[in-house]
Amino acid sequence: MKKDLKILYLLLFLFLYTVSFYSISNGAEIVGPEVTLQNNEIYVTTSLSLEEKYVQDLRNGIKKEFIFYIDLFKVWKVWPNEFVLGKSVTRTLKCDPVKSEFIATSYDGKTLIEKRFKSFESMMKWALSISELKLTNIKELEPGVHFVRITVESKIRKLPPVIGFFIVFLSENEFKITKDSQDFSIGSVK
């Protein structure tokens, strides 16, 4: 009986170790976010740093889609933090190694921008960074302490919808990471 229990504990430990290692090593890191307040506007700057495995996939012609969620939260002392507003930007990257063609698109819900690049590095620099995104006007917000949360997810290539019904535990994301900015005050804080 004790031997079976030891084996069970060992298997549980190995499972938890594997799951925690997998969740820690997701292959991407958010740089920033940096929040600046200028002329009563909130601007956010952030970027994504990828592991070499994802960069190599792109170089080999595998299309990638990255979704940046930029969310503003209000900090409460007793209650959970309050979601105030958010924006999302979807960046799609395509490379054709044979033609040396590098194409990236950006879609923010209103505007679709498609750019062609002469080099892989210039495409990566543009597509994986968001510079001075205008989030909102300060006058529209309640006074208090706020922060910006950046969430980036990379979607796996499209799977047939039927597979999702049968294999529920199959993830739709290659990775999903989150990082918060430093807290900042708006108006007079009590």
C-alpha cells in the first residue's frame, strides 16, 4: 500500500513539474509596457520579444498571428481591480523565403494596414512593437490609481472546427502572456 502511494506521489510530482515548466517556458516575453501621460491623453508603448523557435518558424514561411490586448484597469484596495477600457491590435506576419517577400498586417478593429518589407528584421521590428498607442483621454476617467495590462497571444494555425468539439483540451494558443505596467495616478487620489 505504501509503495503504491509513493508511486502515486512521484507521478503527481512529475506531472506538476512538467506542467509548471511548460507554462514558464512559453517562448515569448513582453517588453514594457511604458505608459506616458501627455496633453490629457494616455499613451502606451510595448513590444514582444520572441524565442528563436518562433522566429525560425516565421523565416521558414509559417504564418503567425499575434493579438495584443491593451487594457486599462482601476486599482481598488478592497475590491478586485476594475476593468475600465481596452483596445486590441492583431498583427499577422507572412514570409515567403523563396521570393524573399515579407508582409505584415495590422488591424485594430477599424483600420487595416498592410506593409511590405525589404528585410525580415524590419518586418519583425514593426510588427512586434506598438509605439505610443493613444488609449484614452484622462478627462473621461474617474480619479484614482490605474495601470495598463498588456496581454499577447499567438494563435495556432487554424484547425477545423470539428476537432475542437472532440478534443476539448487542445489549446488554440501557442502562448498567452500578460504583463502589467507600473501604477499611475489620475486626478486627485483620496
